[in-house]
Amino acid sequence: MPATGTQRYRRLLQHIKNPGEYIFRKGDRIKRALSFTTKPHAITFPVPEGLYQVFKEIFMEDVYDINDLVTSLPANPVIIDIGANAGFF
């Protein structure tokens, strides 16, 4: 079940190392791509305006239930991106 209300911000804090980029700079997203870094494994990626809603669905609403997904992955997973979206795995 997707996170709603203040729980979305808790998910953001849980999955993103630099939540201030969203909290304090989201108004700048029209001028420049926001840049986020995941945690615990650091992957930095840009989020242009056109993908802003996708970012929110994955990292704030947590539609993929990231914690459950991570527990089912092996220690060193191989991810193959076939270009169906923006590579937000």
C-alpha cells in the first residue's frame, strides 16, 4: 500500500541520503534537475522535471515497498535496465 501523508516524508528520509534536496529545493526543479543519492548503497541520479512524479511514487509513496524488495535480493544483485523507464531501480 502506498505511503500517504507524513509517512511519505519518513520514507524519503529512510531511502534518500540528501532529503534536503527535495524539501528545500523542490521549487527549483523547473530550472534544473534535482539530484538524489540513495541509501544505504549510494547511487546518485538526476531527476528532471518530467520524472519528478515518478521519483515521488518510488521513493516517497514507496509503491514498490523497497524494504521488502531489498530483503528478497541477493547480497550482490545484478540489475539489467532494459530502458522501460528512467532507470529508477
